[in-house]
Amino acid sequence: MTFSAVIFDFGGVITSSPFEAFNRLEDERGLPRDCIRRINATDPDDNAWARFERAEIDASAFDPAFAAEAAALGLEISGADVISCLAGDVRPRMVAALDALKGAGYTLGCITNNVRAGKGSAMVFDDSRAAQIAAIMARFDHVIESSKAGVRKPDPPIYAMMCDALEVAPEACIYLDDLGVNCKPAAAMGMAAIKVTGEAQALADLRALLGLPDDWPRA
């Protein structure tokens, strides 16, 4: 298979997963492990989180809406608590991979489910990190943010939008995401999907698909 484009999720791929921060918050509060993910998985197309990612509600409305959903499961967590966990740490080797792919002539895309909170695409809360994220985003040929597009993964149209913007067929694309549910529509369209569980695994799988050496990307 010959690939010409690589499409990335952002949180959990280019940066560490917000799920790690969710777990830290749960541990600090003495809450059940993965309970935040469980709340967000309940009524996944129309719950507060889904509506927030599609920009149908703002942060001020998300805060009590999420708290009500948590309360329905016997949990005390506000939407503001969740927002504070969203910004992950940048993975330097993934950024190096972006640069190496760009230098080799691949077209790069980013499809990110995000919300209108904090500064910039990755929802950080300080200027220096916002500038760092903006510099990473500038490496992509096209970026689709759910909070701007009004559609979110795993809805199939968002993947088609990216293919149209990059002017590539799905079969020419590799897609990386840390959620299997988001990989499935990409694979169904014909993309080669990589479910990311960590930086080393993602790079190894990308190397395998592209036929690259074990030391790629070089520092």
C-alpha cells in the first residue's frame, strides 16, 4: 500500500492522554477509577460532553450539566473539574515524527475533538503552552476541530471532511487515534488505522506501515 497522508488525533497521540489526568483527579478525590470516562460514555452522542465538543453548549453550561450527569450516577464531579484536566503534555518524539513526515513529503492532517475552553486548540491555560501548541498545529496541512466544525469523532462525516480538504482518497491515509471507537470509522472508509496506546507503540506501528527504519524518527 502506498500512503501519501498521515492524519493524527491530538490529545492522547501528540500529547499525553487526558484520561491519565482524569485518573489522577479520581485518585485525589477518592472516586472510582475511570468514572469520568463512564459518565462521558453514558448517552455518548447527546450527553454534556458530546454537546460541548460540538460547541452546542459553552463551558458555563457544561459545568452544571456534567455535574448533573455525575450526580445521577452517585458521583460528585463538576464540569469545571473535567475541563481542568484536558491539556496533556507534549510528546517530543511525536512532534519529531511530524517534522520527519513533512520533510519526506507526506501531507499531514489533524482531527481533534475539543471544546471551547482555555487557550487554543489543546485547551491549555497559559500563554507559553498555548504558543507551543500553536507551533505544533502549524505543522499540519489541515486541522479540523470538533468545536469549530460542529461535528465530532466518531461521526463519519468528519473523516470525509479531512479527505476532501487534503484532496486524498481514504486508502492513501494512515489515521492515528487513542480511542478504538474513533479508529473504526476511519478503517471502514479504507484508512489504515492505528490505535495509539503509547508513544513508542504508535511510532513502531507507523514505521511498519511506512517501511521506515527502527531508529526513525531520528533526533
